[in-house]
Amino acid sequence: MNIPISASRPDFVPPNSTTNDSTFLIRRDYLSKLEWPALVHATFPVIIPMLLILGIIGNSLTIAVLWHKKMKCTTTILLFRALAVTDMVVSVVWSLNAVSEYYLFQIPEGRSYYLDVVYPCIYIVLLYLIYFFRGVNIWITVTLCAERFIFVCVYYKANVLCTKKRVTIILAIITGFFFVFSIQQLIEFKPVRYPCYGGLCYINHFTEVGKSFYYSKGPFWFNMLMYNIFPTLLLISLSIPIICKLCAIRKKRVQMKSTTQSSGTLQRKEANVTVVLLLIVLFSVLSNLNGPYLVAVYVYNIYSSSFFYLICIFNTVVVFNSSINFVIYGVVGMRFRKILIKILREAYYKVLRKPAPTKAKPAHTRDETASSGNVIELTSNDTTLYNGI
């Protein structure tokens, strides 16, 4: 979930200060005079925008590869597609809000139409999109981890448990749940006009619902459970048996020298897909670790010198987590890498308006070789095993 620096909440004020209609002015003047560490000035205006640009490029290429006609739509690919789309949206909305919160206290009030008029009005929508897509993204990762657990640890039930229809239903349930669950962000605040250096600016005030006892403490615990505690525990508990199983398979494959070349290649492909998932899980868990502390700081006003450092690390890890998957796919995923190279190659020749060179076909096709008995065909169980990128 997003923990902003300023928090566009009117209760973020210095201790023992009087709150009235000028709460926003008090909060802005107070926070703008704080001595922020150099890490803050390097993270929000430099590091996060760079990660955003890399994330947009990487996720765009990922989407192009995953929707390529040669990428068969299996259950794993279906989940990777959903993960790529949510990664793209999370990186954009999270970065937009984080950088806006930074400049909110760097640019004097009344000097930026975006910060004083536009941003307070879109802040509520941004917050909703952050909670919605971040929750969907996290639980898609959990679903992908569960799917890999079935294919690796209980593969004999994979064809029954992992079907595209069931995965589609699960994705619909996750999307519908967080679509409703995140509505709390839309009814907690409302933009209100106030005079600002001869003009009109906006500030987000609590609604009557937002002032209630439920909204003072309730969302903190619900968000902790849904965005941090439950998914982290599930990801760790599912990843440990997957890692143990992969180690046992690798050890067995080394010991069994009689393993056929085709089945060994298939096992390596399946292991590569699982390694992709485990790396994604690693970054997802890292992005959830310091969330509870920051939420507690934000809700209960437990401020300390470590707050600014943690807020930089937290925002950087979240944006990095939504931008790094392309690199993981490209390094580990063999099929992903081949299709990506083909797409870039075709785009290169299309820009130059030159016909792409065609490779000469080998003298013997696969069918002819197989009919001569020189290739060992995979069984039906083996062909359904490889379900990844």
C-alpha cells in the first residue's frame, strides 16, 4: 500500500499545533522546513522516475511477448499476463503519487497549479488505484506461487486442479474483491476549496465517514492483513516446499545418468519457470516487509529518525518490484528470450524497411527424424508439464 511522505491527510501536523481551516498551510510549512536526508532528495526526483521509465519499457515489452502468437496461453502464461498488466499500472500510479508528494513540500505554495489544484483532486483516485492494483498484483503473485506449487510438488493433480477456467475465475474473484475493498479510499476524503495566495486551492478533508471510529483504526488492521501479513505468510509457506522439491529433483537428475535428453531438457525448462517465480516472490516479500512499520508510523504518529530512510527504501522497493520482472523473464525464461529477440528483430527490419533474412530449413524435418526412430517422443504427461515461459 502507498505510504506518502506528507500524507494528504489533514491530521499530519506538528505536535501541540492548533488545527483549523488552515491545517494544510500548517502542515505544508512545517514539513517544508524539516531537514530531510540527502537520500530523500535522491530517491523521489531521481531514482523513482528512472525506475518508472525502465518499468514502462520493460513491462511494455513483457506484454508484447506474453501476447505473442507463439506464446501459448496456458494457466501460467495467463497469470504472467495479469501480473505484467498490474505491474505496469502499479509502477505508474505509485511513482506519480510518490513524486507528487515529494514536490508538494519543495515547491512554494501557490507556485504550482498541479500541486495546489490538480493533485489534491486526483489524490483520492490515485490512492484508490494504488490500493486496488497493488492488492490484485500481490494476490496474483500468491496465485502464481500456488500454481507452481501444484506443478512442482503435486504434479499428478496439475491437469485437474490447474485449468484456464479455474484460473480465470480466481482472477475475477481477486479483481472483484479488491475493487470493492478499495472503495474505502474513495469515501474517506473529499477535496475542499480554500484561499491560497489570492487564488483557490484544494485540500483533502475527512468526510463524516472518515472521521468515524472505524476509519480511525479499522483500515490499518484490514490493510495489514490483506496486503502484508496473509500474502507474505502464504508466499513463504508455498516457496519453501517448492525449493526443497527442486533441490531433490536436481539431485536425482544428477544421480540418474540414464535420464533421456528430452526429459532432462523438459525438467530444466520447468525449473527455469519456477526460478522465475521464486525471484518474483523474493522481491514481492521484500516490498511487504517494512510496510507494517510505515503504516503504524502513519496511523499512530510514531515518528522517529528512521522514518524518512524507510519511506525511501519502501517506495523504491515497490517501484523496483513492479519494474524488475522483465529482467527476470529475459534472463531466466528461454522461450521468453527467444520471442523477445524475434520481436525486436522484426521491429528493427520494419523500421529500416528491409525484408528480414530467412533461415534455410534443415534437410530433415522433425517428423522425418522422429519416424526414423532417432528422436525420443515425449509422453502426454511430459508435454503437459512444461507450462511456462
